[in-house]
Amino acid sequence: MLHLTKVAFGATSVDHLADRLTQRAADGPVFLTTRYLPKRHQEVAGQGSLFWIIKHQLVARSPILGFGEAESGRVAIHIDPALVLVQARPKRAHQGWRYLEAADAPLDLGGEADGLSLMPPALVGRLAELALI
């Protein structure tokens, strides 16, 4: 399995990104555009995720639903607007998207057992910055 990483440009927090995706979902399918179709798109579509970078950390992911056409000959990366919080991991910012091998992807935070899914995303992000989770 293969994933993509992308900087959540303009997002100041996980909450901010979640709000933006929710607002975009109200207008229809949520997608990002890119110039070129990833060469390894078949390894990503339907099983990979787009991992979001905020403040130099991978903090959440959106499952990638597929690829399609966008305006002006661009490619649309269709994503699920629901964010899945992950164990924060340092990641340098970059332009566009980059591949992320499944073995290098951070684990999902989760489940009811650890209670992290019940916490506000901003608090989870702050605890991750302090390396407490």
C-alpha cells in the first residue's frame, strides 16, 4: 500500500483543516488538484491515504477515494472529507505531494480504549507537539 503526503497550506491546526474539509464537502465531492497524475496512482487509489502536514508534522489523514479529471487538464485527487488523526510524526514541508510507503506511515490514533478519539483535535495536536502522545 502506498500513501501521499501534502502540506495543509493555510491550515493553522487540525480543527481548522477539518472545518475546511467539512465546508468543501457541503458543496460536493472533496478533491485536490495537481498537474500530473501520480505514476503510482493505482497503488494509492482506493486503499491509500493523503497524510496532512501541519506545522512540520504529519497529523491526520484523509482516505483517497480515487483520481479523476479537473479543469484545465489537471488531475483531481478525490478524498474522504473525514479526517483520521494519526500519531504525530515530524515531516519536512514540501511543495505538492510526495509518496509515503505504508511501512513509514504513522499509526492512527484511536479507538475508544485510549480515549484520544474523544479529545478535541487541537488538544491532541498540542500533546503531540509536546511529545506526550
